[in-house]
Amino acid sequence: MDCDRVDELIGVYRDGLLDDVLPFWITHGVDREYGGVMTSLNRDGSIVDTDKGVWQQGRSTWLLGELYNNVEPRREWLELALRGAEFLDAHCFDPADGRMWFHVTREGRPIRKRRYAYSESFAAIAYGELAQATGDVRFAEQARRVFQRFIDHHLQPRGVDAKFTDVRPMKSIGFPMITIAVAQELRESIGLAEADALIDRSIETIRRDHMKPDIECVMETVGVEGEILPHFDGRTLNPGHAIEGAWFIMREGQRRGDAELIAMGATMLDWMWRRGWDPCYGGMLYFVGVDGLPVQEYWHDMKFWWPHNETIIATLLAYRLTGDRRYASWHQQVHDWSYTHFADRQYGEWFGYLHRDGRLSTSLKGSLWKGPFHLPRMQLTCWQILEEMRHDG
């Protein structure tokens, strides 16, 4: 990748983040009355639904704190992040058991709690950034506390009815993958002492149970011993999810100077690019079957925004760390496809959901699932990677 291309892409990612995506959410999504953000927005930023997803409260608070700590200490970003934390504290924890809600009203009245504890993972990284930004040890203590709740709940869930019986126990790549990401964030923001041990354990789980070298695949869901389950749940792959995990592992290898970890992440990317890239229309398919048989999810061949964000990061990072021009080519492919089809040049930000051929499925810019996270994180991360490349010459 030549210097001109590096400079061009820095402008795309930096300016897209600071002049497009972030202003879109601050202007249209920030709730000036009750705190937090409303993320169910239409194309032009108008509000479709005022309910709030708790994932997005943690994620948006993290983003603002991350930008304050690592881009520029803008007072507005810190103030909005603090208001986000206030909303989390006041409305997003169930006092009966200490667990977090998944879905609340605009004012913060609880609607729904889910069996898993990913709300806690995103709240943890938000509190970590605020601890770094303010020096307030209470945020650091809260970050450690809710991260431990996330881990404990997944290892030994209590007070939760199981979704499945114990006839066919399964485990997902989501828990070790998110543990890596959160531990990495908290290691940087609050110096989490146990971060390396948690990351090591999670990487080993992925390597041992989810990576299948004989078929060159990263399994989304496996049996308790890592076995492939010959049923819909076991056969269904989510390439973008595995690719997200791939760049977490490559980033860890970069930090440690560990070539084996970089190679592991690159291998995961290689396998899942081949399974996920759509040979007919381009872009990343959402679900595919491990054995070529049909999967049951009816949205399997749609194009969602976030797998493209994660693949853009992973391909660029793989090129930065290996120098293999194949990754530069893949990065350009997924970057060009994504910016051609997802980006809204009239109103800003990205659409979230497309049909397989790239036609718009819905005009939504956000929902309980889509908010200011995957896209701005991609823009920030790619901007940082490219700055490293420019520095290296």
C-alpha cells in the first residue's frame, strides 16, 4: 500500500468518524433530557422508537471516553460520557440481583433482561474509559466489578432459566472473544492486573475448541469438548464474528511481539474470508453452513453493517502485521464494497441492513442492536493502524 493510499484512507476514516458518524449520533441520538442515547433512528436521524438498548448505552459511553482519552480531550465528549454513565448507574442495573437489563424505556424503566450478560461487558469498558479520563477510582472499581459479573455469569449462571436443556450442551465463541476484547480495553484504561491471564485462557479456548484445521474453519458454536454438532445450531457459521475475534488476537500478538498469535489471527481471517465473502455479489454473508448445507436463519445471506466493519479492520491489521499484499487486496475489496453500499452520502452514517445484492433492506440507521459502536470503532482503529503505517514509512 503506497503512501498516497495510506494518506487517502486516513482521511476517509478520520474525517468519517469526526465529521460524519460522531456528529450524527451526538445530534440525533443523545438524549438531552434523560441521559444516554436513543439509537432507533431513521435515515435522516429522526427517532423511530425512544426505547434504549443497554448494550448501546455502554458502547456509546465507551466510544466517547475512548475518543476523549486517545484522540482529543474535548469537554463535550467527556460530559456526554459522564451522562451516559449516570444513566447506566441509575437505570440499567436490576437491584434485585445486580445484573443489568438489556432493554429499558427512554426514562430508564426496565423492559427486558436476557439470559446472557453482555450488557455488563460493554458497561465495563465504558467505566474503564471514565476512570482513565477522570482519575476517579470509583469508575475503576465499577469496571472491575461488572466485568467480573460478566465472567461469573457465563461460567456459572445463577438465577437464570436455561435456554436449552442439558441434552445437548453447547458453548459459543462469543464469551472467550468478548473476554479478550474487554480485558484488552481494561488493561489499557485501568491497568487490570488479571488481563493477560484472562486473555491467555480465552485464546486457548478458541484455539482448542473453535478452530478446526482439518476443515479450515472457525466454529461459532461447539459441544462442551469442542466437537462439531451435526445440527443447525452446530453447523451455522458467522464469518464476521470469527473475523472480529481474529483481529482481537492479532492485536494481542502485536502488543506482545508474539508472531504465533499474529499467525493464529491471520489464519482465522484466511479461513473465514473464504467462507464468508460472497462470490456472486461481493460483501460478507451473515451466516453460512460449515458443510455447504442450508442454514435455517432466513436472513442468512443478508449483508449486515458490522461484519463489514470487523473485516475492514482485520484485513488492514493483517496487512500491517504481515506485509502480505493479499490482505491489502482484501481490505480494498471489503472497504470499497462497504462504502459503496452501506454509506449514506445524503444524511451521513451507514445503513445497517442490505439484501444480498446490496439493495437497501430498511432505512434504519440504528436499533436496539445498531448504535455508535462497530462503525466508529472501525474508523478509529483503522485510522490508528494507518498512522502506524505512515510512521513506519
